[in-house]
Amino acid sequence: MSAPQLVVHRDKELMAQAAAARLITRIVDAQASRGSASVVLTGGRNGNGLLAALGSAPARDAVDWSRLDLWWGDERYLPDGDPERNVTQAREALLDRVPLDPARVHAMPASDGPYGDDVEAAAAAYAEELATTVGGGGVPAFDVLMLGVGPDTHVASLFPELPAVRETVRTVVGVRGAPKPPPVRISLTLPAIRAAREVWLLAAGEDKAKAAALALSGAGEVQAPAAGARGLSRTLWLLDAAAASELPRSLYPPATA
């Protein structure tokens, strides 16, 4: 796995704009080299801020949206269309305004879908959908997998000390008893996250400062799940100055953007 690299931006707005520009470049490069691109989206204020910035980016039209596969790192197990679902928020922020192929938008199952309240079955179905795209077990080698970092260091719906963060075999799991609402969720696991070519961790705001410092200072992944989120070729932490404010100076990048 790759070692973390840090980029610190002045504020969260600049971070979102720069991350959007960076994402466009990665997608265009992947489409040029392989014909299509695969991206895992994250929710929350930083994930949705990035999508909104992407929607207004001058280079947005450089992306061939019809050749882009979109996945999610986690989802709140709520009814389809619920405003708290990550896919609902992503559609409002960007997806409904670009010409995506609906068959390539891989939303996680909803609680009013075919699996009812069986979140484990819903998670298994998403794992099967991932595996089908690569013709067997495992997950695709995502070009970019984005994760928001919670104040408690959680990523996706992998919370400190809970069973999901300890999973070493399955690629997608159902989560019950999450410490922030709603308690029932679906999440990629660390093995699935680590299959991505690049993993980007987004953190902005003073409430993320302790989490970033802990995850980047050698904490274990069970205690600090963000510490275990690494990409095959690149692990990129994108922070604003507030989120980077408690980083040890030895970790602080020599240049900021």
C-alpha cells in the first residue's frame, strides 16, 4: 500500500475546487488509457462540496460521462429517495445535471428495496455487483476512491472498534449500531478500499483536526479507521488549514495549495 501524501488548502472552498479539478484530470486520464473510469463517491459536506464544485468546474465537459462508473463507499440504509441517503445528495449536487449512463451508476440498495430490513443481504448483493464487474470475486481496481474523514476518524461506515473495521474477507458489510444516525448502514470494507488505485481522504474544518492528526501519526486502523485507508498507487489526504492545524510539523507538507 502507498504511504500518505498531504495537500493542505487555505479553506474548504478552495479544497473542493482543487479536488474537483484533480478528479477531472484523473477521470480523463483513465478514459484515455483504458476507455472508461471508475470512481467511488463519498457523502457528507466535503464529498458533496466536491461534487458541487465539479458541476461548476470549467473543465467538466472534458469528462465523457457516459464512460464513467460510479460507486459508493457507504450508504445510509434508508428508503430510496430519502434526503439523508448519499446517492440522493449526490444526485442533487451533480449527477442529475450530467449525461451519465444510468446502468453505470451503482447505488447501494435502499431499505424499501427487495431486501427489506435485511441489511446483510443488501450488502451481499452489492458485493456481488462489484464482483460481477470484474468477472469473479473481489472488486474493481477503482481509479479514485474518495472518503470523508469523521471527527472520530471513521471512513465510509467503518467506525472505531466496531466489527466492520475488523473485516478482512468480505468487501461489503451491513453495519448495525453505528454511533451516528442512522444506525443501520452499508459499507465497503478496508480490503475493498485498498483495491483502489488511488484513495483520497477529505477533511475540512476544525472538528476534523484531531482525527487527521491521530490517523496520520501511526494509530492502528481498528482505533482509527482512516489510518487503514490506503490506495495501491497513491494515498492522498486533501485538507484545509483548519483540519491540518494539529498535524505534527514533521507531517506537514512543505508546500500548500
